[in-house]
Amino acid sequence: MSKTILTVTDLKKCYGPVEVLHGVDFAVDAGERVALMGPSGSGKSTLLNCLSGIERWEHGQIRIDGFDLGQADRGGLERLRRESIGYIFQAFHLLPTLSAYENVELPGQLIGMSAAERRRRVTELLEAVGLGHRAGHRPDALSGGERQRVALARAVMHRPRLILADEPTGSLDSVAGAQVLNLLKQLSADHGIALLLVTHDPATAEICDRTVHMRDGRIEETP
Ligand SMILES: Nc1ncnc2c1ncn2[C@@H]1O[C@H](COP(=O)(O)OP(=O)(O)OP(=O)(O)O)[C@@H](O)[C@H]1O
Ligand SMILES: [Mg+2]
């Protein structure tokens, strides 16, 4: 029996008077890669923002790694974000004053990893994404594809059980995008990390085990 890492039950979310998620139900197994596709405005980013604790919701339940997000206080939510989840966004969100090395190291510091383990792991991850030789560079001295590979290394630094990725290759050309996707798949497979990947691109969805379609704030039933 496979263990479920993420369960969303009848999730409803409003912006002001407008309901944009109308009762979302779905689940992701441990280590499973799921693509989330659907038209612009269908609620994909809103759903991811609820899952990552950036947005609150009005109705329904989210459980990540056995943890009920709706019941969590600020400290509990912060801990979950630090320990169990990794994030990758369209626009890298790297800290501009830190080097590639320091950006990747940060999540390890936040969970209290020892200095020796951090050094070993940052070095290993930067090598894995092909950026060992760029460790000392700040984000503004890296290409878009290189920045996103740093963001990838950072997202798995603290050994999360789930990665949430919102169009991670949306701002990259096709070559850099393919490289980032292959690395994302490899890191997920090597470390048994589940992945929820928002994308508009059917080719991108192919790195996943299955695809879930969203339309008008609902998950569409697959026939
Ligand atoms: N902060 C906000 N305030 C009010 N309405 C919002 C806000 N964010 C999103 N919406 C609305 O919620 C709906 C869902 O938006 P969302 O960004 O989740 O769509 P999406 O599926 O991610 O689209 P895209 O593929 O274009 O990124 C849209 O109608 C959008 O206008
Ligand atoms: Mg979006």
C-alpha cells in the first residue's frame, strides 16, 4: 500500500466575494510525480498557494505528511514549510545578495543541519545540477537556467517529502527548460520526493506519473 503525502478534500477558496476554488479533491502518493494542467485562471496557482500556506481558504481540508494545515498555528505552518516542503517558482526567488552556495545552504541552516553536513550536501547538490563551478556566483551573475538549477538544489536541500512547482520552466528557453525538468525528475526519483508540477506544456507533464486537469476551480473527472 502506498502512503499518501498530500490529501486535498473539498477545498473552497474565495477572493473577496468571488469563489475561485469550488471544492477541489485530490491526493498525491509519497514519491509520486503529478502534473497539474488547466486553462489560465482555472485556479492552479491559487491551489498551490493554499498548499504552501501562503493563502488561507474558507472550506475543506489539506493534509501534508499527516499534518492538518487548517489546524496549524503560525509556528506549525512554518515548521512544515521548512521541513517537509520544497518550492520552485517561475521567477526563481533567489536571495540576490547571497551566492549560489549560500542560497542552497539556507534551508539547511533553518532546520539546524550541522555545518559539516551542510557543506557536504550543498557541494553534492550543486554538482548534481551542474553548477559546482558557479558556487560563488550571485544570482545576477548566473543565466536564467542556472538560476533555476540553483533554485532546484535549494528546494531539495532540507530533504522535503513534497516539492510544489508552479511553471518552473516558464521563463526559460526550451534547452534550459528541458535541462531543469530532467534534473527535477532525477532529484525526485533519487530522493523519493513527491512532486506537484503546474504546467501548460504537455511535454513538461511527461516527466510525471500522471496528469490532473483543472477547470473553473475544480479538478476534472478523468473518464
Ligand atoms: N490575489 C487575487 N485576488 C483576486 N483574485 C485573484 C487573486 N489571485 C487570483 N485571482 C483570481 O483567481 C482565479 C484563479 O487564478 P490563478 O492564478 O489560480 O489561475 P491559474 O490557473 O494559476 O492561471 P495561469 O495559468 O494564468 O497562471 C482567476 O480568476 C484570478 O483572476
Ligand atoms: Mg498560475
